[in-house]
Amino acid sequence: MKIKKITEVLGTKVFTDNGDLFGEIEEANLYENKIDGWRIKVDSSLSSLLGGAKGVIIPHRFVRAISDICIINKAAMPSQESDLTENETMDLSDADLI
């Protein structure tokens, strides 16, 4: 297993486990020196599903694999539209997605 630095993962394309393009990793959220979640810049095709939000925060527990691409569990995708404005980031870490 190859260990990567967080800086090597930034910009990595994110796909759901169904193969749908979700977006691109912008930032890692750390808590007590461990990765807690990932801020993902959402692909423009999903922006309308997220109420126009440009990004989401995905809890690390939804990440299945990270290498040349990142694969997330499809359960991380919201199923309803929200009331966010275009410039906000939707935080999915508190959502009941399991």
C-alpha cells in the first residue's frame, strides 16, 4: 500500500461507486491530526441537485478508495434539493445518509 500526502490527493477526480463523476477534491478537513472529511468541488452536472452549491463536504467514512481517482459511496450523494445559494458549500457530515 502506497501512502500519499494530502497535497498529492488535492485535485483528484471523485466518482461514486456507480461510476458517476461527482467532482474534484479541493481540501481535506482534519480533526485531531486525522482526516475527518473532504471538501469536494461538485461537477457542474450535479450543481442543480445540490441547490446550486459549488461544493460539498463528504465525511471520510464515505470514501471507499483514493489513488489516481477517489471513489465514494453513492449514499454520500444528497437525495433532495436544498436551499443553498450558489457560493455555499453543503456539509454532508451531519446528514443522516446511512
